[in-house]
Amino acid sequence: MLKGKVSIVTGGGSGIGRTISLKFSEQGAWIIVADIHLESALDTVSQIEKMGGRALAVKTDVSDKSQVVEMKERTLKEWGKIDVLVNDAAVMSPPCPIEELPEQDWDRVMAVNVRGVFLCSQIIGKEMIHRKQGSIINIASISGHGPYPFGGAYSSSKGAVLLLTQQLALEWGKHNVRVNSISPGMVRTPLNERVFSVKEIYEGRKNLVPLGRVGSPADIADTAVFLACDKASFITGADVMVDGGFMVSLQGHIPGKAGNK
């Protein structure tokens, strides 16, 4: 589905970003694994190469414009084009009431999760506009669709990603550049394995999901493959919620009895 498509995946050194990189490679894409942690990016590249794929690791802080420009130039020097950009790089701040949230934590979340998506989209997007084709996929979150306790910085940043996705889709559709987002629900990754490894927590969260399970990075990666490929050529400005039905089930968690009005 993605044969020969040159794809940049930020945050590709671990978690969802790594799985997207591997899935894209399985579908024939050539992968630029961009991550602030070079060793992690190199490990992803090694896994891709063992599968017979083509990949390159580039150390990138997505909040630093000069590094994003360098990432773009390195990609063009190696492979001459950019077909797909996946903006997955993101950080979270420690859970905290918003009235006590340190300014530096707010700034860091916004720098990576919002400025990073903006810079990568703008800089790579110009190249796509020049070629009159391209697909950008922003990894948002169900947290961007509504607040949750002590997640003020993260929720706010992902809400911004959702609206930025729509703004880019509106402006760049005339250039045949598609921009969509994916909103993962509860997904088990190495980053949160410490939490999900506690049986009571896992069972409690799983029971909130209509499909009866916590998501995996592969669920997100499969959706990204579709949005990146030509079969999605008439989809732009969309957000795909990959949460097992969690968001549509929220009303069901309100205490009450059946038949009550």
C-alpha cells in the first residue's frame, strides 16, 4: 500500500511511533525515523533493516526549527522526496492541578506537542506543496476532545493539534496535500506499562471500553497506514478516533437506573 513512499515518523524511536515505522516499512515505505533519542531511533532502524526494509535515523528535536530543517534536507538528500509525514513526537507533564502547574512544564508540553507539529508540518508541507502531493498524519488524542483531571497541559495541546489539523487541511487541499489526525484512546505502550501491568488498573480501564480491551500501538499504526495510502485520497481534515468506543460510552458511566428520565 505504501511501496516506495518516503515517510518521516517523528517520535519513531519508541511506542506508537516505532510501531508506525515498522508497519509502514512492512507496506513498502522508506522510513526516516526522527527522534530526540538517537539510540532509540537507531534501534527502530535496525528492526526495519532486519525485516528487509529501508530506513534512516535522524536525531531531531521537533521544537527546534533548525533541526527540523536539517531533518527535511537530510531526507531530500538521501531519497529526493517526502510523501508522508507522521507527527507522533509528544511529551506529557506530571499530573497536576492546573493552578499548581509549573510554567516550565506547560511550556515544554506546548513546545513539543504544538510547536513541534506546526514546525514539522510547515517545513515539510512546503516541500509537499511544491510537489503537489503529500499526506500528513498528526497523532492527537481523545484527551484533545475533552478535559480530564490533572491533564490540563496535555489536553490543551492535543486540542490545538486537532484544530491545527483542520486548518492545514483547509488551506492545503488545493495543493493536493491531505492532513488528518488520529485520536488514540487508552493504548498500552512501554511508556505506561508500569500502570497497565497492575492487574486491577488494567481490568478497570478495560471494562470502560465497549470493545472490551485496551488498545495497542498496532491499532494506531494500521489506521495510519490507511490514511497515508492512496486509498484515502479523498479524506482530509478528518480525525479518526481509535479508542474502542470509549468516547461514545461516556454517558453510560453516569450513575442511574435504566428507564430513568
